[in-house]
Amino acid sequence: MEQQIITRFSTLGHPQRLALFRLLMRRYPDRVPATELAQALGLKPNTLSAYVNALMQAGLVTQERVGTSLRYAINLDAARETIGYLLHECCRGRPDICLPNATPTSIGDSPMTDRKLNVLFICTGNSARSIFAEAILRDLAGDRIEAYSAGTKPRSELNPFALQVLQQKGHDISALRSKNILEFQGAEAPDFDFVFTVCNQAANEECPSWPGQPISAHWGLIDPVSIDGTDAQKSLAFQQTYGALRNRLIGFTALPLASLDRMSLQKAVDEIGLSTEEGAST
């Protein structure tokens, strides 16, 4: 057991293998295609293959073939076992001395309180998917939740097809705008309870840790902006994306947020993110 842990630490001691491990952790529970991993990390296919194989031999990553594509995911049991070794064997099971800035709220299983919660949705352009999520959650949750959205590389304007769909669905679009993620990382920014990425590219990027350790999850969806075709085909793609997000957010707002502990909430939002439902909701 201990030798296996040493092997894992040694494997993660390489900067690019560690970067690959961290990316797959951010994308959990997704299985990510090798081509996407190589592109996100700027690696040649053979170099990626070598790093992936090393992580697989250490038991930290699993592989699955889907058609002609190889897809990879974190072996969460092995990751937990490795991190748990540090906590229990080295720190004597005391997170208060091992975790930086540890507080009872950041390390415990305290349920969400009945205060107003802050939720942030992140994508690359902040012109469609994350804007959809912000508008939908704001209307679904009322005064229980404050919804925000931002982009890692925001566009200067919101997508006109996205605005059209939101207007058709009866959302107030007057306050919506494209925002840079940096706007929410200053001292005056809200403290977030949940942070969701809604596009793969944003999830693949390195982002700083959020204060207060909010619950985070990846709810990746195909970018409707990337769809080619007629205006009718593009409009349909935006309608489908809106519908998929609305279905997920209906599930999210139905969760008993005030009574579930942190681990249960994390599992619940991960499961919502695995939903592949499409089609517009009314």
C-alpha cells in the first residue's frame, strides 16, 4: 500500500503529468477524449500518451474506448486513497493542521443555511450558455439565489440568437451583459456557494481557487454559437441548449439545499451535470 502511494506521488511529481491529473480532476466525472486533452495542454499525441500511461500505471486514471476515441477519467477511489494517506498517516487525521486556512465551514459537512446563496456560471465567451444559465436560475429561484455568469475570454456582445431565445421565453434581458471572470475575483466580489462551468474549454483552463471553497461542478454543453447552417438550424441549437440548461436548473432548484450536507450536494450537482437531456422546455 505505502509503496503504491509513493509511486503515485512520484508520478505526480512531473509538472505536465500533474497538470493532466488536475485537468481530469476538474472535469470529473466526465470521460475526456485524448484529442481534447492534448489540445487543452498543448501536447503532442505521443507525449500525451506517455503521460496518460504513467498515470494509468499508477492507478490514478482509467481509460475507455468509445468508438474510435480513447477517453480518460480520474480513478476517484485512487485519488481519495492517495490524498487520504496524507491526511490520516501524515497529519494524524487532523484537517485543522493539514489544510490551509481550514475552518469548520470549509472542512465540515455543515448543510447550506437558509440565507441567500450565490451561484456563478462560467464559460469561455459568456455570450450564450452561461448567460442562459444566469437568466434561467434568476427566474426559477426568485429571491432564494443570486445568479451570476462570466467568461474566461468574454465576447464584447451577447449572441443575438441567445437574446432572442431568452426574450421568447419571457426573461428580462435588460441587465444581462458579457463579463470577465476577473470581475468576480476581487475583494469586493460575492462569496460563491456554487461555481459551475458550462463549457469544456473553460473547465479545461486553470482557474484560481475560489474563497470559501464553493461546491463546483462541470455541466458541459455543446456551444450553440459553433453550429453552422441556416438561421433556423442555429435557432434550434440555441433552443436545445436553453432547454437542456433549464432542465438541469429545475433539478438544481428542487434540491433541499438547506438540509443536504456538502458531500450529498456535491454528488447531486455532479449527477445533474451528467444529464444529456436536450430539447427546449417551456
